[in-house]
Amino acid sequence: MAETLLDIAMMHSDSLIARAREGDKNAQGKLVQLWYKRIYNFSYKFFFDHDLAMEVSQKTFISMHKNLVGLQEVTRFKSWLYTIAVNYCREEARKKKASRSFSLHDLNPGEGEESYRWEESHHRNENPERQLRHSELSDLLQACLMELSHEQREVVIMKEYEGLKFREIAEALNISENTVKSRMYYGLDGLKKILEQKKITKETIGYEL
Amino acid sequence: MNYKPDESTLIAYLYGELNEKEAKKLEAYFQQHPDELASLRKLGDVRESMSHAQDKEVIAPPVFVDDAGVRPLWQSPYIRVSIGIAASILFLLTAGKLLGPEIKYSEGELRISFGKKSEQPTQSAGLSEEKINELISTSLAKNNESIAASRTEDQRKLMQTLVDFNSKKMDALTKTVSQASQEQVRSFVSNLQDQNLKLMKDYFQLSAADQKKYMENMLVDFSNYLQEQRKQDLQFVQAKVNSLEKNNNQFKQETEQILTSLISNPGKKKNNY
């Protein structure tokens, strides 16, 4: 995963976190700007749902703001933030399981240009058709991810997409590193089987793109 | 060699988080068990495939969080509401003091006024019906008295004017008469007598002519009447005579018939008996 300026800023945000912890509103606002996309995408991959991801993201940062004073070590900010996000994800997952609601997009996503993803794919200076294929592949892989259990999914997303170390994931989930690695192993193994079932391989992906 | 790596070791190797010693040990194991390496590489392929799941672009919304923990007492909602109400009341009181508003409701009329009360006369509140009637009757009585006094005064003035006018006229006439000479008076009287005489003469002449005409008419009418009466009497006598004559003739005929009958049947007895 190529590091962007944002990633670098996130990695070197200790002083920012320290100031935010002391009540610096400006620093708190910058922290939100730095981490919002990561927490949103973590939640989105967990739920495959924009609204729930927005809900979790906002709750996570509200909670961060309230509880940042209680953070003991600045270096553990990342795992601490993901801990909050995971807890809200689990809470929302319980609510979702109880309500069993569906998005209209899930009921009838459409195909090709009729898909709602077609409209979402039109970014400036990009080939819309190529972007659409990327978007459809992304959603297909996301659907595969959704077939994993919550525990495996959390670990896979944190490791594979959020780039946390096993130690940080263990801290965030409050489990041992070995358990994290074990979940990761079985999570990847499960994904392998799912991809095989759906006949998704490196080659087919390369052909599609 | 009984070494068999567990899932944790394999995953740590896959992600490059295995220490050098363990990594070498595992690589040696893979040389012995290439199927395990192939299996691990498949997991690597899965990672590569899954890496195509893109991040969604999102813009961080503004997050406004209230400082609930460090909020001073005067910023608590209850105190702020109380202060707000107090400030509103204070404002109203100040405005009331400055503007001097007056809100009055009486007899179905709501009146809101500001500033000094106007000097226009206002009806005193609480007037009863009897009092109003009494005021009206008093006012009427005063009005009547005023009208009567005015009328009396006018009458008096009118009478005075008339008296003055008549007396002045009489004075003027008397003055005129007193100024006339004896001769003029005599002339006037004689003239007056002549006029009276002429008037009487005309009257009698006119009266005598009318009476004469009337008498003539009356005599003519009376003679006509007598003539007519005589004519009617004659006609009556004539009629009577004719009637008598007729009766006489009839009697005469009957008598003749009887005599004729007696003569024609002298010896016959009546058989009817």
C-alpha cells in the first residue's frame, strides 16, 4: 500500500494527539480530518453500507473527543481509536441483526449503466467505464468479505486494508497476537474458498481490469 | 525433523513480521514441504486479489461536540434557561419603566397605551343607569327652563315691539289729525255723507227694480197657475159629465131591456119554482 502524505501525517501525529488530549480544539479537528477516511472505510468494509459507516464514524470521533483525555499513551492512539470503532461496529451489527433492514440498492442494484454505481463512478479525469469496472470488482470483493465471520472480518480489514500491525490489532481487539494471527489465517483461507467458489482469481481480475 | 509451523507463524511469515531466525527455520521447512509453500502462496494470491477492494472517498463532516465534562455551572442548560427568563423579565421591566405602558381592560375594551396619558376627558368609570337618567333629566329640565325663559323673553320683546309700533302709528295719526284744519274736517265729513247717501240711493234703486221684477214674475206665474187650474177643473167636470151621461145611457138601455122582457112574457109563470 503506497503511503500518501496523509498516511505520513497520521504516522507522525504524536504531537497533534498530545495537543488534542490537552483540549486543543484545532488539534482535535485535525485529528478528525486525518483519521475520518480510515475509520469510515474500516466501518464501510465491515458493514458494506454507507449509512452505517457514517454513523459509526461520527460516533467514533465523538467518543474520541470525549475520552481522549483518558488516553494514557499517545503511541497507542491508533489501536485505541480502532477499539472504539470496532465496538461501535459490533453495536450497530447487533442493531442491524435485530432490525433486518435492507437498502433499496441491495434489492435491485442494476447492471452496467443502470447500476447506481455507474453514477458514483464518474470522477473527473478518469475513464468512467474503467472506474465502473473497478467499482463493481470492489463491491464483489466486498461481498466476499461479508461472508466471513465478524471476528475474522475485523482482523482481515484491520490488517489488509488499514495496515495495522498484529500487535496493534491485538491491542485494539484486546486479544492475543496469536489469536489475531490465527483469525487472520483462517480468514484468508475462508476468502480463498469463497473466491474459488465465485471463480475469482488473479488472472480473471487482471483480465477484467 | 519434527518442526511444523502453526497458522500464526505462517501468517507472520506471509506478512513479513516473523523474526529472521524463525523465518529461516520456516524457509527450511518449505524446502522440505513445497506444498505448504504453495498453499501459503495461494493465501498471498488471495491478499493480492482482495487488495483490489478500493477505499471509498469521503469528506469528513464537521463534528461539533459539546464540552459536557468541563462545562461551568453557569453554562448548564437549567441555569441558562433561568438566566434567559430573568433577562427577559428584566428587559420587560426596563422597557416598561421607560415606555410607561398601560394595559387596561374595561367594559369589553382592551387598551394598551404607552407614555403619558392623553388629556382628553374620559368618562368616569362606574356610572350607574340611575345616575345617567338623573343626569339626562337634569339636563333636559335645564334645557326646558332655558327654552321657556328664552320664549318669555321673546314674547315680551315682541309685545313691546308691537306696542311701540302701534303707539307710534297712533301718535302719527293723531298728530296728522291734529294738524288738519276745520275746513278740511268739514269737507271730509260732507264728502263722507255724500258718499253714504249715494251709496244708499244706489242700493234702494237697485233694490226697488229687483222687487218690481220679482213681483211681476210672481203675478205672471200666479195667473198662469190660475189658468192651468181652471183648465184642469174644466177637464174634470167634462169627464164627470161624460161619465154621468154614459151611466145614464147604460141605465136607460137596461131599463129598456127589462121592459122589453116584461112585455114579451106577460102570462108565463116561472116553472122553476
